[in-house]
Amino acid sequence: MRLRLPRRGPVRVVALTTAVALTAGAAGWFAATQVKSPADAAAFREPPVASLITVPVEKRTLTSTVTTQGSITYGKAQPITLTGTVAAGTGEAGPQLVTKTSAAGRTLREGDVLLEINGRPVFVLKGKVPMYRSLTKGAEGDDVRQVRAAMRRLLPGRGVAASGPLNESALSAIGAFYSKRGYAAAAPTTEQKAQLRLLERAVADTKEAGGQPLADAKADLAEFRRTYGISVPSGEILFLPKLPIRLTTVTAGAGTAPTGPVGTVADPALVVNATVSPEDAELLKPGMTATLNDTAGGTLTAKVTGLGAAYAIKADDDQESSSTGVPLQLKPTDATKATALNGQSVQVRITVGDTGGDVLAVPVAAVFTASDGQSRVTVATETGQTRDVPVDPGLTADGNVQVRPRDGAQLSENDRVVVSGS
């Protein structure tokens, strides 16, 4: 409001005095409102009283999963080494040299030829015991049983017995197997044939004398014939514990001596290699189903095939992977889809448990353990009161936990439980 002052006289003086007094009083009042005592200032700086933060109890299905990253690749490569020599050709006494090699990347099946050495085949057969000797008629042992088993698989119509010494029937089947692959089985050498003729002549020469000389000659001939015939040279069979298998590398080139590893092999099926924490590893077991998510948004399923150090992969040729997790290996169920993802990284999700339906669930932060060791949640009522409800925690998933009220306590969907505040 604007004051109108008289133009002159005592009235004007009084009006001026009154206006000054009013202005000074207003300024003093405003200044007074801005001044606080130390106690008022401290009170102003105090934080507000904490309020309870609550969330509703939900009814939902919980699914617990283990999630990690993995890479799709072929199994760990293992070196392969020949364990003997092939049969020598007539009049041959030179070194053993590779005359025909294989291409890396091919799949080896039982009965396939891995290499040729001096023109002789090196067959791959299934077996855990290495080929440590040449097999002749009458031989017995694990290696003979493996050869018999292979002939039974490869030539089911030959009627080869599953066990027993290497007899004429089994050797005949081996000869037929070689012939079917385009080779001749190792027959007696020129020296062996000459030795047989000498022993047969000795029997003939001692017939007239009879007695002990004839008996000795016949015994020598029988002993020689016991092992005479088709043989299997130690270098012409390579036993591998698992077939089919993928030939990943070939290190033996044509014209070189087959010493040391001649190549590497790996399981032809693609696998997923990953690692998980020790805690997650305790939740996993072979046979569990996993979902693989690739970077393009595609999905495929896989099965857990193994856990632990046996499934560790090497970071390089000299040292093991530095990962501190537990190695995990899975096998994709769709080989065609997996082949398109060879060498790629995928997300691995493995379901380790679910509630099988809707259950009462609250955030993990809402559950606390009281001094008596009992798990509880605090329910806030509409009136601002709180009450503790004893519960049994169940499955935990994605930050939530299943709770079951115990001892007759009441807890229902949409009740509000305290997660923070006091």
C-alpha cells in the first residue's frame, strides 16, 4: 500500500515519523525470523525419522537356475601313437616310412585306415588295451579278445567266437577283413616258408629210422605249425577306446618315419565347455537339461555330461586353464544346430529346482534369523503396527525365497513384509 503524506505542516511530520517506525519494525521482524538458536539449528540438521520399507507377499512359481557362459567346440584332443611295425614286404629290410597319410578333420570309424606305412594299412579298431605285440595263431589275452570283438562287429556273418585263442577261424576272418579293405593279410614270410619245408623234410627223413628221432622231428614240426599262418603285425592295428572319433590333426607326413605322435583325435560330437562356482557345482549332476542361448537370439538344449577336473580344458599346450571355477561339460542334443555354432560363445542356463506351482514368496532381504535360530519375517499392518511371523524358508530364486508360516502363524498373499527401515 502506498502512503499519501500531507504536503506541509505538523501532520506531515507525524506521518513521516510513523512511516519510518513501521518500516524499521518490519525489517526487525524479518531479521528475527532468520536468526536460529544453536538448538534450533541442530534440530534442523537431524535426519528425518526412518520409515518402514515394505513389499507385498506374492504368490508365484519359483524356478532356481545356474547360469554361466560356455563355448561350443569339439572335445579335448588326445595324441595318438603307433605301437609297433607293419609287415615287411618280400626282401624288404629298410626303414618304416609313411606312404599315405590322412586329412585332418575326417571322422574315423572302426575298420578305417588311418595311415599306410610301407604300403601296409594301419587300421583303427575299438579297444582300451594297446596293440603291444604281433598276434599269431594260438595267441591269447586282452588284445586278442579286442580283435575278436572287432571282427564280430565288422563281419557279423563270419561266426567269430567272442573268446578263445586266436585260431584258424578267427585268422580266416581277419584275412577276409583285410581283403574287403583292399589289402592282403600278413602271410608267412619267405623265411618262415623255408623253415616249414625243412621241418617237413626232417620228418620224412626220419620215418625209416623211427623211434626218438622221428618223434623229435614231428614235435618240432607241430610246434612250428602252432603259430604258422596269417598273423597280425603290431603296427597294423591301432586300438582306440572310443569310435567314431574325429581326427583333429595329422603330424605324420608322407615320407617320414612314424615316430612319436602321428596325430590327435577328439570326440566328433560338439560339446559345450564352461565353468561354474563350487557352490553351483554342488547343485548340478550329469543328465540335467540346459538351455543354450546364442548371441543371435537362438536357443537349443543340451545335457550335462560331466563335472570336475576330468573335463578341464587347456588354455594352451603347456598349462591348464587359470579359471578357478569347476569345469562343466555339456552335449547339445541337436548336432545340426550345434555345428552351426562351432567356436561360438553361448549362455548356459540349467534349471536346478522349482516349486512345482505357486507358493508364498518374499524378497530374501525380508527374512531374518532371530536369536532363537528361527527364521522370521516382519509384517506391517495398516495401523502401523508390526508383528513377527515364524517361517520355514524354501527354494531361493532370483532374489526371492519361498516361505511357509509355521506354528499356526498367519501369512497371506498381499501382506506387506518389512525389507528395510525401523
